[in-house]
Amino acid sequence: MSELPFGTVFSEQKGSAEPFPGFLLVDHGRTETADPRALAACYGQMTLRSVEFGLDHLNEPEAAFPALYLARHTFELYLKGLVPDWNERRDKKKSSPHHIDYLVDILRERLLPNYDEREVTALSDFLHQFAMLSPKSMEFRYRDGAVVSFGDAPLDDPEIWVDFIALRESLIKIFEALDNVWRLQTEDAL
């Protein structure tokens, strides 16, 4: 019987000449040392891998949940990075720290002077759909996480089909666009 790895997952690196096959977490990942743009991009890549997993498992409805959760979380990371004063701009009486609808509106207003209005509108409409589908980023995390008001369009029906091929194509374009906007925003700030 081989040795179980459980005792070595969270352990000191022993100064081996081999590259360490993992990561050093400082303060258990609670520090703000992570590059927010790199973090959003990493989540974006994992989102796309989850979409591929969903496409490979179309007969298992639960296979959609990781991709939808990660897509929503990735949007939140990008939007908070693009609206760095997000917490001050948030109406704390009306929205939780995970709401993104107001961030979509702020980003839309910031993009309109510099980008094609049709593209900005399409992006903001799509992000608003995700904000409505998962208003607090609780949906798709576990079995009873979804709380959606079906009285609000575009979710006027408790059943909604999600085309994962269209989702993949949309996410690729959106993550690339948001990353480019963030890069340009950072360059302009220098």
C-alpha cells in the first residue's frame, strides 16, 4: 500500500533542489498581495476550462454549475478591478458587496466615450443578465444557493437554456476585452 499524501499537503518546503509543486500562501491567502488583474485572468482561464467540462458532460446538469459560478465570480473580479472605488460607490443599504449590477452601469458609462456604443451596450446587457441570474454570487455554488426573482426580465421563466458554445465564445471575447480595458486603464494611470 502506498503512503497517503494527506500529511504532506500543508507542510514546509524542505529545501529540495526540485521545484516545489505548489504555492506559498501568506496569511492563508488573506493578504492583498495577489495582482488583481492576474487573479481575474486566472479565474477566467479556469472558467473556460469549466465550460469545456460542461460541454463534455452535457447529460449531467450539475456540470453547468462550476462554469456558471466561475463566470459570475470572474466578472465580479474584473468589474471590481476596473472600478477600484467600487466599495465607496456601492449603495450599502441596497446591495451586498457581491452585487455587480451597479458596477456594470459604472463601467458602461466609463466605456461609452471611448468605445463603440453597440458593443458597450451588448457587453453591459450580457453582464446585467449574469447579475440577474446570480445577484449575490450565491447561485451555482451549492444545491440550495439560488434565490432569483423570476418577475424581473430577462429571467421571467424559472427555466432558462444556456448555450455553452455561445457562452464559451462570449466569455473569451469578454475576458479579452476587459483585460485590454484594464491594461489601458493601468497604462493611462502611469
